Amino acid sequence: MDKPAFTDTEARILALAGADLPDSATPFADIAKAAGASEEEVVALLGRLKDTGVIRRFGATLRHQKAGYGHNAMVAWRVPDGADPEALGKKMAARPEISHCYLRRTYPDWPYGLYTMIHGQNPGDCLDVAEELARETGVRDYAVLKSLAELKKTSMRYFTKGDDHA
């Protein structure tokens, strides 16, 4: 795929849309105003980029501590032979406590290929969810990987002020 060329206005829109969205009832109108465009132009540009596959998704990132979920754990699951990993992942991802769900390659010394990020409000909540998921799915072999410290958490920035966007 060729690198798309963007107008100066489109580049400003993308720089603003790639940052934290305005905390308002009209975030696209707010982006439009800041970029010197109309709300329709913002929505059309993002829709076009989504439709053409330039961007795969446009969504929110949960800042779990600010939302009252001060506890989290990454849980690595060993999908049993013969089980459908995508179906298991979809079932797990449907839980409101899970913000991320990934399939990854396994290795002889690390057979865990399905990962979920579980969030909880209280100590033990994440373990409770993992135990419930194990009962519901029959996946009994899992490892709970608790965070020791958050060293970095930022969204990717693809366009910033001054970027060459053509």
C-alpha cells in the first residue's frame, strides 16, 4: 500500500484524533474546530481511512486507575489441544473486566497462547475473574502475571505538529 498523502488540514485532524479525544459530548466537532475544519470533514476522513484499511480501529483506551479499577493482572492461558482459541478468546473478551485479549505464539517452555488483561476494583478481583473463566471455559492451566510497576502507558502518536505528511 502506498503511503497516503494528506492535506495540511487532514494532518492536523489526524494529529488531534491520535491524541486523547476531548472530554466532551462533541469530540469530533471539537477536533474540527481546533483543526480549522468541519465536523463532517473529520468524520469523513476517519471513515475513509477506516474503510480503506489505513486505520484498523478507532476506539477508547481505558485508563483503569482513573475509572476506579486500581488492580489488574495479565492472565496467560494454555488453550487445550482441540479447543478453538478464537472462540475461547471471544468468550473471555466478552467479560466487562477484560480490556485486552490476545492470541500469541506458544513455545516449548511457555505453552500459554491466549492472554487477557483483567481489571478489578479490589485486591483479589482479578483472581476471582480468572477462576470464574477457568470454570466457564474449562481452561484450567493459566498463569497470573501481576504488574509490579507501570513504567509507561501512552497511545501511539502517528501525526504530530510539524510532521511531513505527504
